[in-house]
Amino acid sequence: MNDVAAATLVQAAARAAPRVPVLEVADLSVEFRTRSGTVRALDGVSLQVHRGECLGVVGESGSGKSVTAYAVMRLLDPAARITGGRITFGGMDMLGAGDADLADLRGRELSMIFQNPRASLNPIRPVGTQIADVLLRHGGVTRAQAPARAAALLAEVGIPDPERRARAYPFELSGGMCQRVGIALALACRPALLIADEPTTGLDVTTQAVIMDLVLGLARARGMATVLITHDLGLATEYCDSIAVMHAGHVVETAPTAALFATPRHPYTARLIGATPRPGLALGDLASIAGSLPDLRREDLPACRFLDRCERARPDCAAAPLPRRTEAARMVACRYPL
Amino acid sequence: MNGAPLLEVAALQKRFPIGGGGLLARRAPGLLHAVEDVSFTLRAGETLGLVGESGCGKSTLARLLARLLDPSGGSIRLRGEEIGGVAAQRFGASPRRADIQMVFQDAEGSINPRHTAFEAIARPLRRLRGLAGPALHGKVTATAALCGLPAELLPRFPHQLSGGQKARVGIARAVATEPALLVLDEPTSALDVSVQVLILDLLKALQARTGAACIFVSHDLNVVRLLCDRVLVMYLGRVVEEGPAEDLFTAPAHPYTRALVGAVSVPGRPRAAERVRLAGEPRSPIDPDPNACRFHGRCPIGQDRCARAAPPVHALPGGRRVACHFPLTDGALAAA
Amino acid sequence: MSAASLAHARHVLSGNPVTALAFGLFALLVGTAILGPALVPFDPIAAAGPALQPPSARHPFGTDAIGRDVFSRVIAATRLDLGMAFAAVAIVFACGTLTGAAAGFFGGWTDRIIGRLADTIMAFPLFVLAMGIVAALGNTVTNIVIATAVVNFPLYVRIARTEASTRRGAGYVEAARLSGYGEAHILFREILPNLLPIMMVQVSLTLGYAILNCAGLSFIGLGVRPPAPEWGIMVAEGASAIISGEWWIALFPGLALMIAVFTFNLLGDGLRDIVDPRRRT
């Protein structure tokens, strides 16, 4: 990638539109209705991503990372209901948009890379044809140009011999190759926002590094905004400019990456970092996080959903509203932050 | 940690026939070389890490050692007794069965959905230790308690247990017969970090208590570094490097190990400016060229010689071994 | 487990009135089969009044060509039709599930031999094969049951084989090997119990087909012999009378047949929803 060109692109963008986020999620709440009760999956989630920036959304399973992504894509399960908040993408209100507008937006302006690359590809169509389909639908290319453009995209994501691989079916490609195809599909129409939902889970570490370099390299070069959803703090450290930590449907802390690790302010962030193995630490240095996620079907959920697991909890922590302190580029949702 | 080794593995080999094989097949089936010429020793109380990419043969090696698969060649000796020759199907009747147990990656899948946690832990004891009645009940409850499972969870079925609790049931089942060798196949890869810490603590405590030797298969090098004394790095069925965990990670001698270690991301540590990245994909493991290094083609430092001759195994100071024509010995020597 | 299953079954039934209806019809059918012959107003094989009477208060389904009460005959026939179908399905359930599970679990030669056997049966048009078996073995109820079991065999083998082979490499199978258990024990104690719920769905779906098969054989004159009350024979006897206007003789046993097949198919669909773990939350 041409880093100089990328840098000027981003700067030009910054001059043109000073700090208007590409994606802004404000106070988003989502509920799932199940037969055992209403699951309050997201509560007051706020996120912002700017051009050329990568936001990491980290948290353990059940924290609401993927629900947030699917809500932004407007691909939620029919049992889900958005009960409050706003999602603004490039100035457009995503919650008010009609299905036709959304379908047009997805794939062209708004793209997603999925966790299981093979399952997200159509098994009975050659991968080149699948990319060509997207280009024909959204990319403004003619039928004659499409195959060559598809091959060029495959070459761009580092697939050797792209003309031949374009005729391959997903089962003929390795997991890493399928994920590259997934990336080529997602980036085919030069979207403004890319959401990557655990894009390298299940891939080998060596492949993972190559794929992440590729995604973030392309994103930076094109001034694209990226949301990386992951449970892997190491991956988020390496690739994200800022990180939002989620726990039980709340964003508990948002901070620039370096600051988050240097001075975590929410007790959960501190515990999460303290539980993650890294070189130089012995097993005894790691501490688990007490308790488990609260049952999100509970009627009497305290305002702070980390309350039951927090050793710093005080009696007034249960009282609404959950304080969200914002200072400089950081946000922490805790009454008594570290 | 002194004395005779608990486990001696020599020239262990596993080849799977691929395709053909039917009555009317014209061409000879190809052979997938899953594990090739693997040798190492393991002492009681020691933990050996097994790392490498998926398809490198680490899980096959784990199953060979657990005697769930039959080796195609080589020997496995437990306390000096050859156990590799007993067919896996008959190994269940061997008195050594209780000495080698395994913990699986998918804790949920390793418990029969129609069995309770109690039944899952009781089965090896009933069959291999001949326990029944109150003795069985007492041993199951004690093992469960040792693994941090309160007795009130024992009547539950797997779908009624959390991920961490299922992992504990899998571990309790494996340690119930007090095995001398415990094979752990990615026991924490499906768990969240907060639960992973608890399970790793449990494994360490159990090992300190029972003195069992452990083989720890994992793709998470940060976890391997935490738990293992020594590490075997595998690439396409062969061991490319072996050595004490800390030395191997700080100064890898094989170019593949270096790439593997370089690909690991560390929470809170910014990205290094210059990193080794592996291009391309591993070669096919089916009928590989015996006279070439299997890493050739992806290797950043490979030369012509690597395509013409299999690399020799160099012994390095500090009990390290590396299979490479051009080992990166400067760093390794410095570490030793 | 059973409490949770019951709760789940209740949930499926409350959300799915069609399945609840199928369960109700099933109970009615079984009740009729058990008690029917004791409750009928007339002897099903003796004349009860004038021949070819249209439906009336005394004979709700009318009378047939020799004056027998069609209502009594339809009710009384339930036991024989359901009995033959249940027997055939029980046999094929036991044999098919076991051989299919063995083929899927052991693979190799076991799989090839059992697979070829199932394919050979599949190569024939199944109803023609059933006709051939009854013609060769003789016109008895037992042979109808055997023929119906044989034609259903490949279906059971295929399903059990697929389900067993997906479980062959399951973690709990390897765990049982680590616990020292042999292959036969694993097949019977670890694999088969996990196949039962899926096979039970199949039992319900095939029961409908088995009833049709038994009735069909009787309809063409193979198997159950007159004057025994049986839906297939009754439809055959009444078929010629439709042209002359006596529609009731064939219609009512035909309706009974239809309701029975319908019930078992609906029941199978409902059971699948109850058994399918993907529908559980």
C-alpha cells in the first residue's frame, strides 16, 4: 500500500470534514424477546468511528459486541427490537431508512467481514462470480468488465494466480484464502465503513497476522473507517486506534489504545487486561474475574451491570442512572473509576 | 525432575491413506504424512507444549500419544514399556489405559448429551478402576471437588452447565484415574480469558498435586509460554524445533518458529515496526518430497540446498534442537 | 432433563396448534384401535340390515352390498390397519436403526455391505417390491407386515447411518475409548441412545406410509382377505359401487385412511420440532 498517498487522503478528508464521524451510534438499546423473558442485550451503547480510523470493540462472549455490529448493519434477528437510540451513518439515519435503501447501502457503503469465511460464501458458485455479482449490483461495472475487476480484487487481497482462483469454489480454498475472498467481497465497492466481526478467529496465528495486516493496510490506504470486533486484546492492541470495552450490553470504557492499557479506568477493563496471558507474566500474576455475566433477563438489573463482580462496588453503584464520564477522548461508565 | 523419563517417543510416524483404496481403484492411494519422525522424551511432572499451524499434525500426535490412533511406525514407551504396538481398539483393555488420559478442546462435545456430569466422571473409574457403589460415589465427588465442581452440579446434564463448568467436568474425567500422562488438546481455546485463567490455574495445581506429565497442545503461544517447561514446534508433521519454552520464544532458532513468535500479538504492547510475515500456504502433506525441507518455499531465508536435501537436526546448547540447514543460531547461542 | 423436555414439548404444542391437533387425533386413533371392536353397534362381518342403504341415523355410514354396517366395519378395521403398520414399523425401526448405526459407526466393509443391501432394495419400485414379497411368501397378515418393513428398511438405514457417522468422531466417543470401553459398548451405549429421538420422528413419518402400504396391498387383493374388516379391502369393495351411486361404501374407509396418514405425518413434523435441538433456546 502507498502509505504517503493514504496519509494525504486521510488528511484531505480531515480538512474537508473536521471530525464528523463516519458512524455514530448514540445511546442504542436492543432487546430480544424470548419465551423465557426479555433479554436486554444492549443498553445505551454509544460509539463513534472516524474516517481512516480503526475502532476495536472488545469483550467476552455475551457482552453484546456482535449484536452491536448486526444492529449497525440492520441485520438483527426478527426477535430483536431496537428500543432506543440513534445510528447515523454518513449523515443518514439508519434506523429510519427503508429496506431498499438499506440493501443499497449494505455492500456498497457499509460492508462486513464475518467470523466463518467459508460459511459466508455461497458454496455452489465460483468465488470470482460472487465478487462479480457484487460489482454488478453496486459497483457500476459492466458485465464485460466484471470478471477482470473481480480478478484484480483477488490480486489486491494477495491471492496468487487470481484468474485461476476466481474460478475456484469455496471448498477448494483454504480457510485463509476464503477469508481473503471475504475481504475482497467486502471491499469490492470501496465502502466507507467496514465491520470485521472476529475476522481471524479460527485461523492460524501466522495467517491471522497476514490477514489483519491486509485488512487494516487496505482500510488505511483508502481512508476507510473500520470496526474490529474481537475477544483478543492482543489483536485489538496491534490494529486499533481506540478501543471500546463492552460488558453485559454496556460500553464500560472507551479510550485510545495506548491509554486504555496504560491507565485502565473501569474496574472491568483492568480485570480483563489482568486476566490475559502475555510474555513476562507468570500464571500467578494473572487473576480471573469473579462471578459471571448477570442474567440480562432480570427485571432488577442494577444500573451498573458489573456491580456483582466488582470488588470496588459501593451501595450507590446500583442506583440509576449509570454515570458516563467523558474527558478528552475517553469515556468511562463508572461512578468510582480507577 | 530427575530419573528415568516417563515417556520416550522415538521416530513416531502416522500416515493416512487418501483416496482410492476401493475394490476397483486403479491407482495406489496417496499417503498423507500427518506425523513424521517425531522423537522426544518427557519426565514426570514436566509440561511439554505442542505448537504449530492447523494441519501440522499436533492433534494427530496428541491422539497417537493418547493411544486413540495407531502409529504407522516408531515407538512409544511409557515407563520403559512399549505401548505403541498395542492396537488402539484393544488398548482399552490394557492396564496402561488408566495411565494416559486426555482432555478435549470441545468440552461440551466430549460429554455425552445424555449423561450427567457425575456419569461422565464415573465412567472411567467404573471401567478402569472397577469402582462401584459408595466407593465410586466418593471418588467421583472427591475428584469433582478437586476440580472445583461443587457436588450440586454433578446431577446436571452438559447443556445445563456453563462453558467453564463443562471444561472442569472434562478435566475431572481425565484426572479421575490419576493418570501419569495427561494429554491436553487446546483445553481453553473455547473459553473467555477470565475463565481461561481459572482453568489454567486448576491444571497447574492438579499437576503439582499428582506429579503427572502433561502434553499441552495449543495455538495460543502466550498460554503455552505460561504453562510449559519445554516446547515442540511442528510444521507439516515434523518437529522443526524443540527447546525450553522461555529460550525458544525469546530466541527462536528456526525461521518458522521466528515467524510464529513474530505473529503473536501481545495485549498492551504496540506493534513492532518490522515483523516477519509468512507468505503463501503450507505445501500439501500428501506424499511430500523426502529430499526437501517441508518449509521450503515459504521460508524467508531458504536457499537451493533446502529444495535438495532434508535438513539435519542440529543440537544447540541448552538442550535445544533445530531441524534447519541455516538455523538462526546467533540469538539462540546468546540465550543459552 | 425430562422436566425441561416436557416444558419444551409444552412450548412447541402451545405455539403450534396443528401439532396439538395431531396429538389429539393420534390419541383418538389409538383409542379406537383398542376399544373400537368392543364399542361398535353391529357385528362387522355379519349383515346388519338391508344391503346398500345410504347413511341414516341407524347406519351413519350406510350398509354395503351384503348389508353389513359400514360404520362398524370402519371402526373395527382400525385395530388391524394400525396393528399391521405398528408391527411393520417396529420391526424396521429395530433392524434398520441397528444396522444403519453399525454401518455409520464402523464404516469400512460393514458400511459397504449394508449400504449395498439398502441400495439394492431402493433399486425396485417399492410398492412393486412389496407386492412381489407378499405374492412370493403368501397372502397373510404376517407377510404384509414383513413386506412393509422391508420396503422401509433403506430409509431407516440411511438416516441412522448418517446420524451415526456424524457422531463417530464425537468427543464423547473418544472419551469412552479413553475410559476403556470397547467399540460394541460405544455403539450401544453412546451412539444409539443419541439416535433414538431422531429415529422416533422417522417412526411417526413412516407410520402413515406403512398404513397406506398395507391398505394398498389389501386393495389389490394381496394380504388381508375378505370378509375381515380392513380399510383397503373396503375401498376395493366399494370402488365398483361408486358408479352405481353407492358412494358411501368406499368413501368412509377412504376417509379413515386419509385421516390416519395425515395424523402420523403431522405428528412426525411436530415431533421433529420437539426433538430438534436447534429449536431449543
